[in-house]
Amino acid sequence: MSLTILGIAGSLRAKSYNRALLRAAHELKPPGMEIQDAEIGAIPLYDADLEAAGVPEPVATLKAAIRASDGLLFATPEYNYGVPGVLKNAIDWASRAAPGEKGCLAGKAAGIIGASPGPSGTARGQAQLRQAFIFTQTYALQAPEFTLARCADKFDAELRLVDDSSREFLRKYLVRLGDWAERLRGMA
């Protein structure tokens, strides 16, 4: 297996548990998988007038990275029972394609993980993200779900994932994502 997975954190905060979860994914990825990170903080709010004037550079960079990847790994927090606005905005931009063209998200394998200090992890935010993927034709890995609840107890002071069972589950999740991306590689 030789796969490139694009990691996208749905939080802009430097000390975000979800950014830390992506860092843990880098450590725990299976052989043959490379994870590259995309930054979405510079992407402007979606505006059709802005798009008509020309796709902003941060959007073009994100779309190129998505096209070049074999799959996606979203690490999303949950804000008010949903996907953070910054992540939804990046997906809205990425979903845009010229008439008659296929969007860069179409046919891509996607994994969704998330960490939250709360008791339900990021289950509702992940469900909302899966719903958006219906329209974008992005194929989210259905099972297992990785929702790291009460995550403050599972990271150390430097935000390293230190909980052994969570590390092992993430390792297995990444193997499943790799298998899924491999199966879907020719569809994107």
C-alpha cells in the first residue's frame, strides 16, 4: 500500500485536541501511508461573488491537495452539536466545480475522527459532516467510528495522545481508512 491521505483539522486553535489527534495519526499510520496536513484558516468565507472574481489562492491550494490525495482524514471538533463553521466553509469551497466538471471531493475516501472533552465525543458533528458528504459524493468510512470522548484525560500536557487503548483504536482506524482509500482509489 502506498497512499497519500490529506489530514484536515476542523479547529484553528493551536492547542486543539483535534490537531493533536492528527499529530497522533502521523505517529500511528500504517506502513505505506503518508499523511499530509492541509490548513484551512486562510480560506475566506464562501461568497459566489468572490468565486466569480477568481478562486482565492488558499482555496486553490486546498483543492489541489485534495485532488492529489488518495483519501481524506477529517479531525473535527463539535460546536453546538455540529461541524465547526471553518470546516464546513472549507468543504463548501472544495465542493465547487465548473459546470460539467467533477468536484475534487467526488469519489474520495474519507475518514472522520474527533476529540472532545464532552461525554459524547464528536458524534453529532461527525454525523453532520457525513450528511454534507452525501452531496459532495465523498465516501466516508462508515465503521468503525472514532469519537474520542473526555479527551482531556487521554492527552498529556504537550497534547500527545497517551491513552493506550485510544492509540490502538486510532492505529486500527487508520488501517481501515487505508484499505477503504485503496478500494476507492480509481473512483476519484
